[in-house]
Amino acid sequence: MIVGLGAEDALTTTISERTEQIEGDILVAWASRAAESKGRERAEGRDPLRTCYQRDRDRVLHCKAFRRLKHKTQVFIAPIGDHYTVRLTHTLEVAQVARTIARALRLNEDLTEAIALGHDLGHTPYGHVGEDVLSRLLGRGFKHAEQSLRVVEVLEYGGRGLNLTWEVRDGIVGHSWSQPPPGTLEAWIVRFADRIAYLNHDLADGIRAGLITKDDIPAEVSDVLGRSHAERINKLVMGVVEASAGTAVVQMAPEPLRAMEALRRFMFDHVYLAPLTSADRDQASEVIESLFRHYTANPDALPSEYNSIPGDGPTRVADYVAGMTDGYALRRYQELAG
């Protein structure tokens, strides 16, 4: 019982505190604990039910950028069929893989899930095609990991952002292997989970699209990871768990790591940069470039909320275009083109 509160308030207040106590009891010494978080940029009072990482997870889940992921390309642009991966299903698969690893290693599952759910919020329409076009037009690298951080720090809630904890923000921007190493082991889990998830579901989509067959998968991949979707994911997850258990490092065992790298090379050669998808990539590039040039020349056409967002004109235009779904970007392009 907490002095000064009614019985009902005292009961609910102790729930988040009890969760923190449980974390202290069951998590390994090198795990991130909610009670030891570096906190938020704007201080907030304790939630009676949820720890700070649980609140962050819920904020990401309920934000507008998360909802738009269901209409954003993963790899295949406007595929014919209901079973292709989109950015939202990719995000959910990353969260599932990451939570499994975090639980096995007795690291903080809530923090891991919050990072995983937020890691791709800044992705452009048409996947990495949009990212490449905006990089060229801005004259600097437009990286989806950095844009995901900008979404949660600035773009959501009319410039106020989601006010997430330091650990979640660090993990979101640090999930990409092109970024500096993140500061928590939970973020390292998301790094591995992201690659495990996208390589396997993109492989399945490549087969579904007829770009490759199961027989095309290199033996150095199949002999180590197995020949089914489930086997490959299980081998890679176990590769992380077995190599990391009992240590203060998240890593993957050498043999599955080499197989994963071989699978990634195969995917770039036969799926991601396949000639059969070049026409779709060219059309997507035309859409993104036309929209960027239109709004740069006509900044008054931007929605009013973008006028108060920090950054120069091209940055705000990139914010708006990057936030579009594939379908909305195409509709705006068609409207502008008459």
C-alpha cells in the first residue's frame, strides 16, 4: 500500500513498480531495466500500469506512421497477390523474432519490442527506391533509420513527437548496420532480427513472384540453414541465442552467420536488383522525384503542420514525401500530372 493514495490507486500504482521488481529478479545483469532508463527529453510522471518501455511500445503502436506501414512496399512494388510482405508485416515479424531472442537471453523484452515496432517508421514509399531518390535529390544521405528517429522525435503529434525514452530512440536509429552501434543489447537483438526476418520473407516473395525457385538457393545456405522457411529462421535465431547466452554481447555463431551473408548476396543478385523489377523501380523513382520537385517549387502546397517542423524547405518536403504510402504517392503524382 502506498501512503496518501486510495486503495484502488495504490493497487494500480504498484503494478508498474512490481513489473520493475520482476525485471530486477529475472533479467540478466547486463539487461536494460526500465527502472534504470536514461529517461525522456520531457519528464513525465509514472504510469500506474506500464513501465516506461511498455508505454513507448504502445505509443509507437498507436501513432499514425505505424498505421501507414500497411500500405508501404517492402520489396515488390504493387504486387499482384495478397500474400506479399509489406512494411507492416515485416515489422511484426521483426518484433516476433526479436522478442523470442530477448526472452531466451533474459534481456528486456518490452524494450526490444518497442524498438522493433518503431524501427521502420521512417521508410519511404516504394522501399529503398524512395530512399535512394531522396538521397540524390537532397544531395545528402537520406537514411530510413535516421528518418524513423525523426518521426518519433519531431514529426508525430504536430512537431511534439512521441517523447520516447533514450533507449528506444537509440535502438530505432541504431537498428541499421550502416549506423553507429547502438547502446543496448536489446537494440543489437533488433539488428539481427531485422536481417533474419527480411531475408527470409523476401526469399519467399521472390519465389512467389517467379524470380527464383527453391532449387536456386545456394547449397552453402540450404546445407546450413535448412530448406524450409521455418528451418532457416529457427537456425538463425538459435545461432544468435547459442552464441550470446551467458555473455554480455549479442552475436551470431560463425556458421549460420556465413550462411546468412551468403543468402544476402544471393538475394541482392537475384531479387533486390533483378532486371525483371527494373521497370517498377524506374516508375517509382519518377513518382518520388516528381513529388519532391513539385513541393520544393510550391512549399505552400505542403500541409500546414509541416510549416512549424524544424528543418529547411527541402527537408520538410522530404518529410512529407517520405511519410506517404505507395498508393497516396501515386495518386498525388497522377493528380499533378493531369
